[in-house]
Amino acid sequence: MQISLQQVVPDFFETGKANGSQLWNQDIAFSTGENVHIIAPSGSGKTSFIHFLYGLRKDYSGNILYDNNNIKNYDAEKFATWRQQNISIIFQDLRLFTQQTVSQNLEIKRLLAPYHRESRITAMANRLGIEGKLTKLCSTCSYGEQQRIAIIRALQQPFDFLLLDEPFSHLDENNRQKAMELMQEEATERKAAIILTDLKKIDYFKAERLLYL
């Protein structure tokens, strides 16, 4: 699978704001099996970029293609199928069900499009240090714990692309590295791509491409 951008510019950008970007208003493609690190200062459209790739927003000029298919032509059913099988995401605002337990949040995702067995949830929770939270409501977890929950949740489904929008903002360095290692191992196992956006370079993310938004 390949995601291609053809001269994409957000509609809300002022004239000239995309100048100098290595992504906006460019022809560029991302392929399975590669890691792409996108550095984007606040206000450069980082979250919008991730939402464009995932098909949540269409307020841009230019085209985004999944393989050779323009996603502006996708209806809700087509998008649901692609997201379920091909593209997973960690939102900056996480979007957990806060009145459900941690385990329920993870199991709901796993059952919608199973990739791992249920036992892998516990193993991942142990690895990221939140095994004691599985029976707790998400609302009782700290934001850093919720970020780790969202990371584990995203890994429960099949994917060719894993989209990450500042996934570590509330984690200490040790937990950031553990989470990154887990995601890179999962992507390697699936021959999938990771597209990660952040405010600064993350040295332990093994990226083949470093781009400035």
C-alpha cells in the first residue's frame, strides 16, 4: 500500500504559509515498510495533516491517494473498511471511552478487527507499566497512562500504516522509549509504515525519512 500527496495545501492556510514545507504543496509518497518522522512546530498544520491522511477532514486543495484511489471519492463505508484493515491512528486527543475500563477500551478495538489474541493486551500493558490499570475506568488514569492505553489500542487492529500525532507528550523519556520500541516492533512484524509527527526530533525513532512540515 502507498499513500500519495499531490500538491496538498490546507484551505485555511494564508497565502505563502506553505512555502518552505517539505510536505505541503509537494508531490510525495509514503510506502509500507518505512518510518517517516515529520517535525512540525505549533500552528503548522500537524494535526490537520494526520486528519487529512486518515480521511477525517477534506478541507484542503490537491489530492490524497490510497494506492491510486483519491480518498475524496470515498464514502463512509469505504473509509470504515480501509481504516479497519489498513490504517491505525493515535490521536493527539486520544479519544478513549473514559467511562469504560481500560480493558474494555482495548478489547472493543481488538474485537472490531482482530489482529492479536486477548493475551497480548495484558502483555503489552505489562510492558508499558499499566497492567494494574486494566480494571480501572479510563477517567481515573493520568494523561500519561491514557497515552499508553491509546498506543496499545492502536496496535490491536491490522494496519499497513500507523499514524502518530504527538503520541508521547505526557510521557517521561523512559516510557517514551518503551512505547516507541513496541510500536516499531509491531510495524516491523507487519511490514507496515509509521508516520510520526512531533514538535522536535525523537532520536530513538528509527526513521528513514525526516521531513519538516
